[in-house]
Amino acid sequence: KKNVVNPDDDVVLRSHVIFVDINGVGGNAYRNQGLGLAAAIKDKHPEKKVIIYSAEPTGDRFDADLRKVDGCLPKNAEPIQFSNLIEELCK
């Protein structure tokens, strides 16, 4: 789905692992766009594995929302990096 805003969206409820882009996602519903959406998903569904991915190389590494997610990957990560992270989170 292109732009999930609600942490109770059907796509979220049916997923075990959720990748959320930092920019351009979540609309204006969250102060940090995708990062805020990712944190809202973790707050509402702590059993879900939420991974942030972004092409953005900079950002506040101490942001409270970033600390809630289960992992982070750059958008240019190799497919094996995605696979390895998913395998690790599903143990």
C-alpha cells in the first residue's frame, strides 16, 4: 500500500514485518512523517516488527521515535541485508 496513516490499517494488521520509509509516508498525521507512523505502529502493536528504511543519510539518531523501531536499513541495501534482518527479527 502506498501510504498507510492508521496503525490499525488492514495492511498493518495482516503483516508481521513492516518496512516504513522515513519521508513522504504517514501524511501530515505525524510530526516525523514515516518515523512517526513507525513509532505509532510499535506503540499500538508492539508484537509487529517495524523496520525503517530511507535514502536519507542524515537525521537525529537520538529521536525517541527512531529508538522504538526494530531495525533500520538504507534504501540501497543489498537484498541479502533485507533477508538477514528479517531472519534475525523472526527468531
